[in-house]
Amino acid sequence: MAIQPPIEPGTAVRVSAPARLSFTLISLDATSMRRNGIAAMAVDRPGLTAEVRPAADGVTEVTGTAEETTREVARAVETLRKLWDGPPARVTVTRPLPQHSGFGSKTNTLLAVGHAYGRLCGQDTDLRELARTLGRGRTSGASTGLAELGGFLVDGGHRNPPEFTEAPHTYLRPSRFAQDVAPPRPVVRLDFPDWPILVLLTQGRHLGGQEELDWFQRVTPIPPQESWRTSHLVFMGLAPAVLEQDYEAFCAAVNEITFTGHFKQAQIAFQGEAVTSVLEAGRAAPAVDAIALSVTGPACFAFTRRTDEATVWAEDLRRRGLISDFWFTKANNNGISTTCLS
């Protein structure tokens, strides 16, 4: 890592990071040359904001986030302290990301805080190296790439070893249970157009930990032709539509993935009626041009050019108890940002 001049003693670093929305994982069969791969984008809201400063009492402390994330962040700071010979830190998360909801909360939080802590230690952190140090990005490079670059990206996953075909479940795993590999680099990275994005918090389930591993291994590997079809929808549907700012083609590709993608159907089935009802309502609504489930949810997101009508539609979903909240946001084409505070 390159070394930055140390900041003044006692200085705090404020860090902001976007949330990740995922369209789909790509290659989850047992015969392809590569596994995983993902199409995803960064959005401003929900976003993360935190402040990191040297701890006055010499003890690392993390506040403002859920207990599980608090433990992970404290552990990450201690790991980086040993690596960089840095001070104990006080981490205050002033705007946390919702956990296990489809926003990439854990990886985004760890990378944002780790990057800010690096500033305290005079480190110009490479985010891929930071992610690997903290054990993140072993399945998808989306959160890492979007933290660095923002926008829309597709990563190409990881190359499969010769023994993959005989033991795919050894490799097809959620990030925390996956092989120790570096996050994959983006093969496509584009600024996302200024299209309104409607985020919908459904009443669906939160998936993580051992339950996520068990579920993932039940639904993979998928048929090879389904991986190939998803790859076509991503590389010949989503990506060129974003590049050309072709809204209609983009929405058509999003809906095709949502309502016909093999792995996406497994993710929707896990959620059941709580999410299915929202997706079907979106498909039927004239004001909604496309709708998607971010990873396994429970957050959904939609695209519309008629924001007033879409607001009325979402308000009706909330009145009926199908969603707990909604808001409009825009793409974040920048990634993580930091500011030094006196």
C-alpha cells in the first residue's frame, strides 16, 4: 500500500459510502470455467456515514450500528491496528445500512471504516487488498468495486479449478464461508444514468449466517444453460443498455432477470408471498417500468419515469402492509468518500 502523510493527532475522519443493489449473480452451475460473477450498482440512499477518530481512552469502541456489525467492525479495526501499527479507534456510525436486507451492509461498512481508519494511520488503502484482509468479497466483487468506483458494474467471478466439477459445493458458497480469494475485478464499470430508483422495504425475511449457507447449497449448482442465459441478459442486456442510456432496453432486461432468471426465482421463492406480492404488483403497475429483488432481499427496487404515480402506488403498498417504507434515490457514481475533521 502507498503511504499518505499522517493526519494531525486528534483528527477525525468522516467517511460516506453508498449502498449496493444487486441485479443477479451470473454463473452458479457446476461446469462453467468461472463461478459467481454479479451485476450490481451503487445508490446514494440508503448510504453509510461514520466518523473514525483515535480513542482518547486507548480502547477501541464502536457505536451506532447493530450488535453483529459492531463486533465485526471492532474486530476489523484490531486487525488493521496490528497490520499498520495504528492507535485504538472510536468509531461512530451516524447513518448505518440496514442489515441482511440486500444492501451489502457488512462489506460496505467494513470497507468504509477500514478506509477511514487507514487515513488515521497514513495509509492509502487499496480496497481490494483491504477486502481480502478483512475476509470480504470472496463470492462477489460488487461491494468492493462499487465502494471504489461507484456506478454500475459487472464482475467476472473467479476461475474454477479442475476439481470444481466434482465438488461444486466446496466453492459455491456465500462470502463468509467461501475460499480465501481476492475479490474479483470489474470487467464492466459504467456511470449509471440519472434515472429515478424507487427502493422498497418489503416485509420479507432476512437471510444470513448458517441459514444462508444451507440455503445456498440447496439451490446450487444450477443448470449450465441457466448460467449462460443469465450471462447473456447481463452482457447483452443490462450492460449495453446502461452504456447507451437505453431506458426501455434496460427495463426489459431487468424484468427478464426478475421474472424468469433461474437463480432469481430461487431467491424469490425463499422470500415467499411477502416479496412475490410486491414484485407482481410492480409488474402490473403502469407507473413501474421495471422491478427487481436485490440479492435475496428483502429489499426490492424499481425504475420509473412517473415518480408521482409511482409514489401513489408505493403509498398504497405501505397502507396495505406489503412494505414498511419506500424512498426515491439516484445512482452513486463515485464510491467511498472521506473528509478529515479538525
